[in-house]
Amino acid sequence: MKKEIRYVSADEAVSIVKSGDHIHLSSVASAPKILIEALCRRGESGELRDVRIHHLHTEGDAPYTDPKFEGVFFHQAFFVGANVRKSVQSGYSDYIPVLLSETQKLYRCGALPCDVAMIQVCPPDKHGFVSLGTSVDATLAAIECAKTVIAVVNPNVPRAWGQAMIPMDMIDIFVEDDTPLREAIFSEPDETETAIGKYCAELIEDGACLQMGIGAIPNAVLAQLGGHRNLGIHTEMFADGVLSLVEKGVINGSCKGIDKGKLVSTFLMGSQKCYDFIDDNPMVAMMDVGYTNDPYMIARNPKTTAINSALQVDLTGQVCADSLGTKFYSGTGGQVDFVYGASLSEGGKAIIAMPSCTKKGESKIAPTLLQGAGVVTSRAHIHWFVTEYGAVDLYGKSLQERAKLVISVAHPDHREMLDKAAFERFGPHYHHFGITAG
């Protein structure tokens, strides 16, 4: 039976927060802005101390990371997004290293308490269900484990299907808001990104099941797939780039091993068009991150092709994707989940793609990773590596063979430096290998 909702103000809702509480915020576009603002007003009152705030990437401001709240709020991120990066790097906030697939496990196994879950949902339907819309990820686990669940009911939240649907009985306090969801608009790929997109697209076979993140390179890849057939989506997130391919019938999920015909994701961010696309769309299944990012579930789809990015790659194939030296820039995310899952998939391909140089012209391919840099994908896990200069398969290759292959797709201005470093590392026999990009 559908229960009656009694709405309260955001300030009344956050009055239940106590010093020492752990709070989970729903992610990306679904970050509950009105509750965040009310919580910060309460923080300014001097009533609260040592409140921990957890979430994945969120769009919009993160005012609880302001240095003025030191001792009041301590933000511990599962992923370091642009809005909290400065705070984490300066020590006012912190980062919890965790595989994206296991963010939900932190709550469910009790490694991390959840006293209050602050979420955003669509208005209830006639059956008494609401939808988490664009953010299921670890939010569903937080709801299950929280002592108190506060939900912002917002008509702009899309009514997404899958595990995004939850009964109203799981919610304790309701707040109304009609603030539009924050949109993420991405720039058009430049010449370098387009070249990377073409090399990646050449590796994608008809009938493949895709995982890729957001940004210019994934969009560049998707732009090259108009002539492909029967592609599927099983991913941690997607954005606007997939929509035109769905409309053309290129993405139809007909060859998937599980969830045939469905686009499976755990969160998304994009334009209003993207949010409208998932609204009441049975083709889209928004699922718990423990499902989408389980490598063994990923592997059940044949030809899973996972495309992930990097900040730096060394000559042996070690991939740094979370930090610039000792400064954390993002997080482990789902890269390991999908690299491993794709490698287990029948006919699958795990791809690491990045520009060969930074915007300043420095080589992103290095003799060794920067001191303090974190290895996200190990040299034992990497398969395909792509830059604007080509695609090389490192799987099954020895260290010296890998060095030659990696250097072959480096920027020409840096190949001599890298070759010299490889010679110094491996000795005079290194030059016996004559290897070029695939």
C-alpha cells in the first residue's frame, strides 16, 4: 500500500544529524543539493563535530569541503572528482581507495558505517515506488544500511528502471525540491582524441558489449561506430554519446550474454536529453554497482570491450590512473573491474587509451611512473594500449618487447629519450627486438 508522504523542510530533515555521524550522498547529478546546503547551514551553527561525508563523484559544488568546516565535516571520497580535488590534495578532505565494484560492500559488510543516507528520487508512482534515477551505484547499499534515509522528491529525477526502483517504505524523511539536475556538457573531440577514437573503434567488433567512461575520448570512439552492428552496453556509466547509436539501431544489445536487449549502467551524467532518455525506459537497467562492476558478471557478455583512460603509463605497461605522483587526481574507479572482466570475456578486449602527451607537451609515457604514483592497472593485467599513434597489444609480451611496443606509440619527439631509458634498463640486448605498432 502506498503510504502518505509528510514533507518537511530541508533544515528540519538534517536536524537528525548528530556529531560523529557518517553520511552518504547520492552521486553525480543526483547529489541532493538542497540537503547539502541545509547541512552546511547546520554546520555553521557550531552544533556539529566530526561528521563524515562519503560519496562517489558528484556534480556541482561541495561546500562541506570548505576549510572553514574543519573539525565539523570530514569528507572521505570514494572517488576524487574535480569539485573536491583541491580539498583532498590539501588534506582538508581524504580519499578511500576502493574498487568501484566494492563501494557498496563497504556499507554492506560494515567496514564503513552509514548513519544517514541523503538521496534524491522521482515522485512516487501509483504502486508506492520511487526511482533513484541517475545514481544507483553504492547508494542502494547505503539506503539498506542507513539508520535514517532522507529523500528529496524531485520531479526532474528520471524514473529509471532496474534496481533504481525502491519502495517508499525504505525512506524515513521526505523533502520536496524541483531544482533541475545538473547537466554535464562535453567538448567535441580534438584531432588527437579523434585519432585515438579511430584506433579504438578498429578494435571493436560487431556484436561487442561496450564499457567506456565519459569525456572526449569515449565520445570520439562512439562517433566512429556508426557502421558497426549489434553492439551492447554493460558499463558503470554512460552519457549522451550512446544515444544516437541507439536511435540508429547500432546499439541494440542483441548479442549480449546477460540482460539481452538492455543498456546496463549504475550511474550516468550527461545533458537533459540523456536524463530524458532513461526516463521510464525499460531498455535501460540502472543497477547496483556490485552487479555492473562484478568482473564475473562482466565476463558473461561475449566480446566485452572495455575502454579506460590513464594519467601515465610506464615502459612495462603499468598504468597510473588515480594520481599525479603523490597528488590524488581521481580514483581507482571501475578500471580494474572492467579490465579484468573484459579479459575474462570470450573474445573480450581490455583497452587503455590516452593521448601520448600532456597539454604542455610532456610525455605521458614514462620510463618509470612518477614517484608516489599509484598503479591502478598492473603490468600483468594490461592488454591493449592506444594513443593517437597506434594500438599495441602488450598481453603475453616480455618486458623488452613491451618497451618497444609502448615506445612505438609514443610521441615522436619523446621516442629517443624513451628508447635510451629502455636501453639503460634492459641492457645491450634490448635493441635486438624489431617491433612496431599494430
